[in-house]
Amino acid sequence: MIIGLDVGGTHTDVVLLGSEGLIREFKVRTNTSDLFLSVLTGLEKITEGIDPARISRAVLSTTLTTNTIVQEKNPPVGMIVSSGPGLDPELFRTNEHYFCVSGSVDHRGREVDPIDPDEIREIGATLKAAGIRNIGIVGKFSVRNPSHESEIHDILKDDFGKMFLGHQVSGNLNFPRRIATTYLNATVRQIHKKFFAAVRESLEQKGLSIPIHILKADGGTMSFESSIDFPAQTILSGPSASVMGAMAFASGEDESLVLDIGGTTTDMAILVNRVPLLDPVGITLGNYNTLIRSLETLSIGIGGDSAVRIKDGTLTIGPDRIGPALAFGGPGPTPTDALFVLGLMDDGDRDASVAGISAIASELGISTAAAADRIFDTACQGILTQARHMIDTINSKPVYTVHELQEGLQVKPRKILVLGGPAPYFAKRLEEISDFEVRAVPRWTVANAIGAALARTTCEVSFFADTQQEISTAPEEEYSETVDRNFSKEIAVEKAYDLLKQKALRMGADMENLEMEVTESQQFNMVRGFYTAGRNIRVRVQVKPGLIAGYDSLARKLSEES
């Protein structure tokens, strides 16, 4: 059996899946001031009375790290950055304790200027006096030669806690994004480690010493233990849970728009032949442009509990949520209350909904029923407008799936898959007011938790070789080896695959579920005079994002049960 848990802005959904289908499902009200409690309560409910030996793994999707960054609850960390001449790293300052230092490496990994150990020690003393524990260290071309980052680490390692080195965080060359990515890993590490310890302790008290995985923004998972060293990978895992929850039920022959309509937001994404689109550069979160690999998703402030108001005579929905619907004891009218007035929902206090919507109706000069209908239509139209905008944005640039660049593809989804609590009601109305074919996915209320449970472990490896300098490296894997001048792109791919397999197993992958592929393969000749002096080779390989083996039969059972 597998546990899947997804922390949403309104509810935490948790499911228990087995070969026989969905065994249990629970919804726990998310305590935004104590997400630990929400997760632990969900795990406690789903495992009550279950033999621990029957549970093989748990997969968690949580907004913990995202909220930490968005709400600027980041603990102070140190950043030490070097770039050398030509680019001032001060332009990419991330925080108060940010230090630009001497020393540089060129684009081929050759040292231009050495590190000044005395300068590093002085900065270390300043950080220590400020009570800093975690540090990020980034050099511009450290992915070609990480020696400067390693040297700074060695000078400071005895005085600090966790130090994140840029070349280990990402093997990509984008210097500003690598700075931001390293900083985010450093700043969320403390709260993520605390979360890890709380979950592990809670499960062990119940006799559950099971593998725990955490969902990443690219729709794959990593072991909880691995996430301690790369906590920023868990940013925006919520929207990816929605995508994975819809993937099993999407068509393998066309394009579908996925809408996860929650209480606070609607998360949307595109599937092409059951394969999600990928943001090829990385997550942008607030002011931080990162190299964190992510599915192409969009979150908008329209949900079942969005605040409904009249502004200058115009009806508005969201983007904020001030509490649950009036029907559930909330402070003001919401689209959920409109559903109660329209008779589509009946498990709450309809009279409270009617009173709240009646006040809106008076301001608009229409009947209560007409006001409820307008609120529902406005919410649906708002979602469709943002969805069309997302599609246009995707089509304005090269389209990448998680597997490859789709040359010349123009995304034109004609189907919508809806999940989330109010999915059936929204699906019917969205189809009525658009030209889309719309349906709610099976088990729509907990489909995101099901998606998290079924996601497979993913990772990637970047491999570089310079035959003129006779070196090969995979910086994120701490791999370096000499090569001769006959080293080829084909050998590089073979080496990268070996490293990828080792990495995937460390991160908790199933040996029988490793679907590996090449996502980038380039070779450039370096010419001196009239002769080829060597080759510059770059290869990137990945374990494909997707669902764990055997999900098809489970998807059929879930469809039959719904």
C-alpha cells in the first residue's frame, strides 16, 4: 500500500492506495500557521488501524517551503559569491548577508585569479558574529571547475552548519539563477529539516519505518533523506501533484488542459499526449528566478473560497481568501456559497449562504438566484480567460515536454480535466460556456494526493568533457575524471547514464522503474589554426517523469469506483 498526501491552501488531502484501488481517503483542514500539524494529522488518520508492514511508502506534497519564501519567513543565511571581471555579482544580491569575493574561473574551468583565504576567513568571522549557520557559496563557472567553491567550503566548514555549493545545486551555467537557487536551498533548509524530523518521528511512533518520498516541482519524487540537501526542489510541488493526479486519466492522443480548483487557487497545466509540459529554464518565485526544474503550471487567485465583492459596481472574485464559505462558518460570500444558493451543494448551512449572496444581489439590483448564477459564471469565465492566456504564452515560445523539445508545436487543447472539491459543478458550467469538452477526473476530491502517491522518482545528470584539457566532469555528482583526445559524445552518454542510475537509486528510485533518456547532446570542435585541437562535449540525461509501473490497472479501478 502507498500513502499519498497533498497540502493545499484550504485542505490537506491524504489517501491510502493498494492493488485493489483506493482504500481510504481523508480531508484535513490545513492549519496555515502549523503545516506540521496538518501533515501529521493526515498521516495519523490514514494509518489508524493499518498493519505497518502493509505500507510500502509514503509520498508527500507540501507548500511548506513555498510559503516560507512567499511569506518572507526566511531565517538569515550567508551568501559568498565570486565571478571575476566582467560581471558584478552585486547585481544579483539575494539578502543582507551577501558577500562578493575575489577569485575567478573562466568558461572552460581554468583559474584566472585565486581565492584569498584571509578574505574568506574575515567574512566567516562576520557571519559567525551575526549568528549565521547556513551558507551558500557560488562561483560563476563552478560547473566547469568547482575548486574555488570547494576551497571556500574547506576554509569555513568547521564554523558553520550546512553549506550549499552552487555546482552541486545545479549543473547549468546561468549564474544569476544559480545564485538564487543556492540561496533558496540555504534559506529553507532549516524549516524543511525540522519538518522532516517531525514526520519521521511521528511515523516511527506508529511503527512505520517506511520509505518517505517528497514530490518535486517537476512531477517526480525524491527520498525524504535526499531532500534535506536539496530542499528547494520541493517548491511548487502542489501544482505538480495536480498534474500527476490528472495524468493517468488523460488521453494519450491529444492535448488536455488540467484545472485543479481548490479553495484558495486554481492551478492549471497542459498535458500533450498524457505528457506534461516543462518549464525549460526554472521556477520563478517572487523576486527569485531559479534553476529549479518545474512543470509548466499557472496558479491564479480564483477558488471555491475566494472572496466575492462589489467594487465600483462590478462583481469581483478573489484573488484573496479571507476564510471558508459562509455555509461552513466563514466571514463572507464565496463562489461555494453561490453553489449552495443554486442547489448544487447541500452539506452546509444554506441559509447563511443565501443571506450573504442576498447582500451581493441587493448591490447589483438583481435576485439572489441571479446573483449566485453571476458569481458562478464570473468565476468560470475568470478561469477560462487565464487558461487561454496561459496557452497563448506557451505558444509564444518553444514548447518543451518533460521528455523533449516539441519543434513547431502549437498547443490547442480541446479537452479539460477538472479536479478539486467542486470539480463536477465547475466542469458542467465550464462546458456550457465554452467550446471545450470538460469532465471531472475520477476521485476528483483527492486526485492530487493520488497523483503524488503514484509519481515516480526522477533526477537528471549533466556531464561535460573537454578533450583538449583532457577532463570530464559531472559537477552535481562530484565526479571528475581524465579523458584522452579520442573521448566521444557516445562515451559521454554512457558515462552519464551510469552516474544517473547511481543517483536515482540514492534518491529512492525503484531499479525496475528506471526509464532513462538523453535530453541534451552537443559536441563542438575547438579549432586552433587549421586543426581541431579538441572537442567540447555536453550531455544531459534524466529519469523520465511519469507514474510508477502498474498504474494503468489502478487507474481503471479508480475510474470504475467513481
